[in-house]
Amino acid sequence: MSGENIHNVIIIGSGPAGYTAGLYGARAMLEPLMFAGYMSGGQLMLTSDIENFPGYPQGIGGAEMMMQLREQAERFGLKVEDKNVERIDTSSQPYSVWVEGEEHKAHALIICTGAEAIWLGVEGEEEQKGRGISTCATCDGAFFRDEEIIVIGGGDSAMEEATFLTRFASKVTLIHRRDVFRASKVMQERAENHPKIEIRTFRQVKKWLSDEKGLSGAILEDPRDGSTEEIACTGAFIAIGHKPITGFLEGQIETDDSGYIIHKDHTMTSVSGVFAAGDVVDTRYRQAITAAGMGCQAAIDCERWLEDNIH
Ligand code: NAP
């Protein structure tokens, strides 16, 4: 630390980007402090198997990988607190970070808060959240043993969730609003070829239906002509993408219209000494490996910035 109670760098968030930034920061002797969030580890804690992270020929569980990344960073001195950051103030050096009402100060910040699932926002959804409608197959899939489930979306998340849910469900119907998929070929084909999965294109959920037991189905609409039909299901998983977690920044760091942090100079944001990495920035790749890579870049940029500007 460069002064009493002033940290070199505080890392906010703890997915692959945050832990990798923590690992590099700790190895550079910056003594980084991380606020990992109450649900540390980020979205990958909810992912069953990661098959595309180089170095794991048999794949690895998402939670297991996050625990290993954390252990590795902590071994080099990363300090982690499983708390949420409420707000930051970057109007003067050192910067302030508020956690549970307490102020922490640091010369530099690395923001790695990632993204969270988007909901459809159609009629009946609020009432059925947790009563049949979910955005996390890994968390809730096992509640739907031998039941009929629908999955909404046409990207990798939807393919992955649909394939995972075949472990429990008697049938999985994947509903997509177009007939073109954003999903990678390998994941799309795995879903298409699965005997328990039916894919229905040109359909979107107009309204959720329920009975006294919870979710009972949905009204689907064909976006081409507005015609509707009913589908029965007791479970529904929404996998239509994510939005960045940047609300706590309260406009202090420049973001795009969707809330993603904008990089101004390599991984540095609109505020000098504030860096960002991973899904909170990335509108394009959004992979564990790219987040980890960007976390590394942010830590290196941060180290150089501290050398040039503070020490
Ligand atoms: P995504 O690729 O953005 O796909 C979102 C899907 O949801 C699209 O098919 C989109 O349809 C649909 N959608 C969006 N809003 C909708 C709405 N209001 N109603 C109905 N459908 C809607 O998101 P993702 O699948 O979560 O993937 C995000 C990133 O994570 C990608 O880069 C992906 O490769 C990555 N990922 C990777 C893996 C893996 O490699 N194992 C697993 C999961 C995710 P349109 O196509 O019509 O817009």
C-alpha cells in the first residue's frame, strides 16, 4: 500500500476476469483487494461444464474452475471479501469504494462485475419467477424431473440450457423468434440431434399461463403474422442474453447505451486509473477465456499506470 488505508488497487467483481486480474495484480506485488460480491464467482458458478477453456481436455465444472482461480490468486496474496460494492466515487484521488456503508480507498480500480440474465418481461412473468420460470438451468433444472420444459433463445446459452435440461425433463422445446441462430454450430447441432429436444422457430412468448400449482404453459406468437398458439409446460428457462452490471457506477464511468463500460485506452475507462475487464465491457466475445485474458490485460495496464502516475 502506498499510504495508510489506501490500497493500490481494488478489484470489483470476481468472475474469470476479476480473478485473473487479482492473480496478476498479486504477483506484481500490488496487494490487491477484491470485493467479490455476495455471490462470488459470477455467472460461471451457475454453469455446468466448461468445455472450451484451453487446458481442460475433459472439461471442468464452472464452480470448480472459479474456486481454483480464486485459490490460485489467493496463493499469491489476493485478499477477497465476499461483499457487494454499493457505489464508487472517482471525482478525486484516491478513489472511494463503498461496501456495506464503509468507505475504502484505492488509487486504481479494476471493474469486473460481469453481466446478469435478461428476462422477457411479458405478462405473467413476475408472478411465476421461482414458481416455474427461471434463467438458470443449473440452479433449477432438477426441480423439473420428468416434466415438459421450454427454453427461450437462439444463442449458445439456450442450446446449452436445453441440452443440460434433458437430464431431467421428459421433453424440452426450444423456442426461438427467428430461424437463424446465434449459437455456435457445435452447440446447435448437439441440441438439434438430441432426441428429447424439439426446436420451434418463429415463435415468441406473448404471455405465461398458470394454475394453482404454478406455471402451466405459454401463449406463443408467430412474429411473421401475429398468429398465436398455446404450449403446455411446467418449467420455462429464459436464455435470451445478459446485461452488464454497472448500476452501482451511477454514471461515473462512461458506458454505451446498453450500460456496457467503454474502453478509452486499452483497458482503461473514461476515468484515468479505472480499468474494466470481462463481460461488463464485452459486447462481442463474452467467453470465459476472453474474460480471463482481458483481466490479465487490465492488471498489466493498471500496474503500469500506477508506476507512471502514483509511485
Ligand atoms: P446471445 O448470443 O446474445 O443470444 C441471445 C438469443 O436470445 C438470440 O437468439 C436472440 O434472438 C434471443 N433473444 C434476445 N432477446 C429476445 C427476446 N426479447 N425475445 C426472444 N428472444 C430473444 O446470448 P447468449 O446465448 O446468452 O450468449 C452470450 C455469449 O455467451 C455469446 O458470446 C456466447 O457464445 C457465450 N456463451 C458461450 C457458451 C459456451 O461456449 N459454452 C455458453 C453460453 C454462452 P435473435 O438472434 O433473434 O436476436
